Amino acid sequence: MTWMLSLANGRSVAVVMVIVLFALVAPAHVAGQTPPTGNLWVTYVNATPITTNTGDSLEIVFRVVYFCCDAYLGTIGNPADGIKTATFLFISVETQQSHEYPDTPVFPTGNPGEYRADVQIVPEDPAGRVWVYVKGNSLHSSSCLCTANTPNETVGPPGNTASEQTYDTGDLSLIQVGQPPQPPAPSPFAQLFQGNELLLLLLALIVLLLLAISLLARRRGKPSPKP
């Protein structure tokens, strides 16, 4: 009986040692994971004003982060610095027509990881409801630090990003682009003679000549006064 109790106690001690061993090994496994560096992520895209016309200026504000992996805290997002340019895509909701603004200069707003750009609405932009995207892999930064304070060359975002792709509910990059102003339609008479200035001049001369002939004919047809 005594040897059975000793065997049971030995098994309990072995189980406890295995649990402690797993507890010690688990943090070392997390610390050895490769940080998810190499990508920039756009977390906010906002375009104002939401109603524009050809020739108007549109302000685009967006925020960029990159991620590092900490041994104890896990994945941590950090504001991305040093971004100089971005490419923007305008895509129509109805027709999917698109227009690109490549390598547009961007400027820090003063908030961490936030940038501002100004673009001018041009006739090539789609009209109607239009999504404004930050084009995928158009952002570049060499100021991201993840390992031993060594800067990393990072690019992003992984795909085209508008406000519908971000988790932030306070942004909106859906705008309404109006049609360019149309000139008033000419009258049927103007359409008939448009571009025929010489013909109009000839007709005017003919009318004046007919009037002169008519006046001369009337004068000749009058009877001379009797003495």
C-alpha cells in the first residue's frame, strides 16, 4: 500500500513540473516572434469639402501608423514619421471611373502620424459620388524604429484605403463632384448661322441693296408735278 501512495505522489510531482516548464517556455516563444514590420497602415482618411466642383481645392487629411512587436505587450502601433508624398485615387461609386494624383506632396499637421494634402479638382476627375483613396504602397518612410532603434524602410498601405476601409468612424472620404458649368444652349437661329459670319455679311449687303433699289423705283414711279 505504501508503494502505491509513493507512486501517486511521484506522478503528481511530475505533472506539476511539466506545468511549470511550459509556463517558463511560453514567454521565450513570444519574445522570439518576428515583429510585423515593413508595412505602413492608414487608419484615417478625411476629405473636405464634401461637395466640390471643377477648379475647387480639396483637402485630404490621413493618419499613418506602423506596428512593432513587444515581448510582453504584444503588437504596438506607432505614428509613422518622415512621409513626404502620397498618391491619391478618385473612384466613382456609380461608374468606377478613376483618376490618379501621383506623388502628391504631403505635410505634417502637428498631430502624431497625421498628414495633409491639397489637390485641385480637374475635368479628368469622375463626377457624382466619388471615393477618395490613399493608393496602396504609395507611402514610404525610413523613420520607423522597431529593433535596436535602427530605422526601417517601410511602405504601405497594403491596399487602396478610403474611410470605408478604416476602423475610425470619424472620417469620411466620400465626396460629391459636380459637373463643370455648361454654356447656355444657342437658339435655333444662332445654331443655323453659327460660324457663317461671311454669309451673314453677304445677306446684309443684299438686303441693303434691295432696299436701295426699292427706294429708287418708288421715286421713278412718282408723276412729275404739273406747271
